[in-house]
Amino acid sequence: MIEGIFDKMGGKFVARLRDQSTRVTPVKSKEGEMVVSSPVATLEVKFDFEVLSRLHEPSFIGIERKSPSGVSYLIYEIATIKPVHFEMLGLDERLPTEIRKEYLQAVGESWGVSDETWIDLWAVPTKYNMTVKDGIPVFSRESVVPLAGSRAYLLSKQTVEKFLCEEKGVSVGSLLGFNMPLTVKPDSLVRYHTGIFGFTGSGKSNLMSYLIREAVKSDPDLSVVIFDVAGEYSINLLDMLLENGEIYSTENFRNGTASFMDSQAIPETLEERQGTGFIEGYVDLLFKEGRVKKLSLSVQKAITLGQLFETLEGSLSSKPETRLSGMRQLREFTGYFYGNRNYDESTGIQDLDGEAKRMLTAILSGIMENVSDKSNIYKQLSSIVNYMDEGTSSGEEALTSPSSLAERFKKPDSPKVTVNYVPDPDRARKAVSAFINELLYLKKTSGIRKKVLVVLDEAQEFIPDRTRSDDYSDQSNSSVESLLRQGRKYRAHCWISTQRVAHLNTNALQQLHSYFVSTLPRYYDRMVIADAFSLSTDIIEKTTELETGQWLFVSYKATKQKNVPAFIQAPNNEDILINNLKKLNK
């Protein structure tokens, strides 16, 4: 039983609906013109200083709605307030100075005393209706118009919790105005894609890092692959990388830890709290454990057993002198790899164990002995043998390509977190396109059931609204859009983060079912979000007042009720990072 459906504030909150209208906002930019419209209700609230302070915090109200079936309450979210004094309505700057002073003095002395003061309150509908049965609030989706003059009530903390929070969910932050966690379904955040939109300094990487932690913690079957252009996540997730992660980079860190530290964007607050030496020690451990590796964009897609068999079959059967011996070699090939060892056609030859590699080398060498060293088949087989030997001679590790990174998820023991640091945008787009294409191909053809979450930082680089083929933006745009459209069917998911919403591919943007919005100084960016997600312009404009780490969160899937905006304070990822790193020393 939930007690206290409404927060009566000791009888101080008294409000009635004046009217409801539709606010239309035309927006012009170089990209074109659009019109964003949203309904808004205007209420009159009895003036009280305590009520005024409370209404500055995010709040929900229930507007009474009588019907033949009984009384229900239409839930609205407060967007804007304005204290009003009756005498202010007649105040004109054209009045003589002395008269204006008398007006203002009278107004200033009568707040909270005179009945001629009130609070104008603008609220937007959540499109939910609340009924109370046996003292318990019950919510239903309904678009009913409220009636002028209806009473309105503040929803209590307990009712808001019942309205928004998942009982067994994980927290994405503390609900502003209510001092309680907003709990959501973490699997829905992952499965239905998520976006984080905020200007530089709003805390995007802090929030994204925290959400990655919660997603991995809540789902043992999930692996996260981050494409990092700015060099932020290797430090923000340093503890997770040390526990079960890897870093790949196109850069050469010739001086090891020192070069790596110079390349990363280390949060100033983290350095101030712990000092550079604290972080450097753990980065040095990454290098000692071999968790920092080279990512090459020139390495071709790994050769599979199936591809190799087709090559051998075609080459050996094309000439009479190799046809008979080739048939024997091919039977030996299929009998050993597919019969005795239970490999399949999609297995990359670099993924074979030592015994299998030696067997394959012996088979290929046997074929090479029976063909001319001038022939194409000899050159092909010689190249394949050398390819298999890469990384096994002289103790050197073979180069890793984005495609071979995707192939790693065929194995159950793939890392939980992989950070790909590719600072050059063109190369980053090439890497993203190759990785996603291979990941989707493998999931469609090999039945890989492991969940993979692809995180794209600076998403405007990968899914811009205008693309070219020469900088790989066309390729990455197509690949990411395919991931967002099709990935959910194959347990491949995507989160994006950006500060330039207006420069994103809107088709990709509309595939997101959850999103976090912080301060976006550009008006057009805010209106793109309002239009793409059917969000009230009155609510989106409140994001301009948010402090660092504060976010507007809306979800169609993860919260208990869909598409209800909620303002939160995100947890501090640095606190978690520092605590976890210190535990590693114990």
C-alpha cells in the first residue's frame, strides 16, 4: 500500500487549470525549416514562498478529471513557473518614474500577503492517467483533455517512484527534486539503443562510462566495444580494462606508458584528486599484462577454412596433373578439420590451435611439392603458409584488424570491454565500418548469440547527415545505420554520444529508444531532439539550466512508463573508478 498519493505541503499547494493550448515553434536554419508543436497547460497556483521554492525543482502534478466512471488524474510535468502580482499587469514603463516606484514598492511588500499574488505554472502532458484503487495509484496510457477550472495536486515522492521506477532496475542517476534513484531496465537500454547528447564539458564520457559499467554488471553475456576518437575511455574504464579488457590503437606507443598517457584526455578532476602518478601506475600495468595492442587497418579479413578449401578445390581440379593428388589432399583436409577436430567452415586459420596449424601446414606443403613453384597455386599456398606463421615467429604478435576483432566474439571468453583508440576520424570511420560489417555478417551466418554493444563516441563523425566516399563517412554511415536497424535481431546493439545533434543522420537518430540530453547551446540542436523524439519544447528548453552531470532522460522502453521526461543527476564515474583501482592493490 502506498500512502500519500499527493504532496499537499500542509495545504499550501492550491492550484487550478486555467486552459490548455498548443504551442507551435517554427525553426529555421541552413539545413531548412521545421515546425515543432506541443500541448501546454496553464495553471494558477496560490502564492506561497515554500510552494515557489518547491516548484523550482522538477515536479509532476495530477489534474483532476471527472467522468461518469469516477475521478482520475491526468499527469503533467511542470515546465515553467512565473510569480505574478495583479498590479504588475497594469505596470507600464511609460508611466512617470514616481508612480512606477510606488507600484513596485506595493508589489514588493505584498508577496505572500495579498490575495492579488499567484504563480502562473505551465505544464506539459505525459499522456498518462492515474486512478487510485484501495489507496494504490494505477497508471494507464490515455490522451484525455483536462477541463478548465479543475483542481491540480502535486504528486508525492512515493507516487513518482511508483510511476517511473522499475522495482528491480538499476539506477541511471538521482531524480532531481525527489532525492531518490531513477531505476530502469538495463537490458532495454542496451537492446533498443541509446543516445547521449550534450555540449563539451556536460559530462558525456562520465555518464557513458557509468552506464557501460552498469550494463556489463547486469548482463554476464554482454561485451562492449568502444570506438574512441578523443581518447577518454581508456582512463575512465581503466579498472574494467585491467580486470577483463583490452585496448587496440592505430597509434604507435613507442615509449609505452609515457606515450600512451600523452595521448589520452585525462579528466582534470581525476588528476587533482589522485595525481598523475596514481593513474600512470595502473596504465603501466596494462602494458605489462599485454592489454595494449596494435590495430591495423591494412590487414585483410582473416582467411577461413571454408575459403581455403574452395581455393584449393578450384585450383587443384582445374589441371589434370593435380586433380588426382588434390582429391586425396582435400579428403585429408575435410576429414581432419571437419571430422576429427570438429572445426567448421567459418573458423579462421589463425584461430586454429598449434596442432591444427601444423597439420594444415603439412597438407599445404604436400600440395606444394606436387606443383610447379612458378604456378599461381604454389604462390597462393606459400602466401597462406606465411600468413599462418605471422605472429608465431620471433615471439611477435600478429596485427589485429577490425574484422578479426569481430571474429573474436565467436569465442565465449572474449573480453568484456574493448577500447579502440583511433584519433584520426577518417581511419576511425574505416575501422567502424569494417568491424560492424563483419560483426553483422558473422551473427547472420554463424549464429553467434553473444550480445555485443558497440559504443560510438563523437557519433557525428560516423553518422553525419552529409557523407562522402573519400573520407569513409559514406561507408560508416551505412554500416552504423544497418546496426541500428537490424542489430537487435542478432543481439548486436549500439550507443552513441555527440555534441552536434543537428549534424547526425536523422534516420539513424530515430532508431534510438532511450536518450540523455544535457546542455546544448545551439537552439537548432535542441529542436532536432524535440522533433525526432516528440518531446515538448518547454521541457527541452529546461536543459539549458542544467549543471554539469545533470541530464534529461527519456525512454520508450527502459522506464516503467514510456516517453516520460525525467531530470537526473548522474553518478560520478571517477568515484567508482578510484575505489575499484584501490581495491586492486589489496
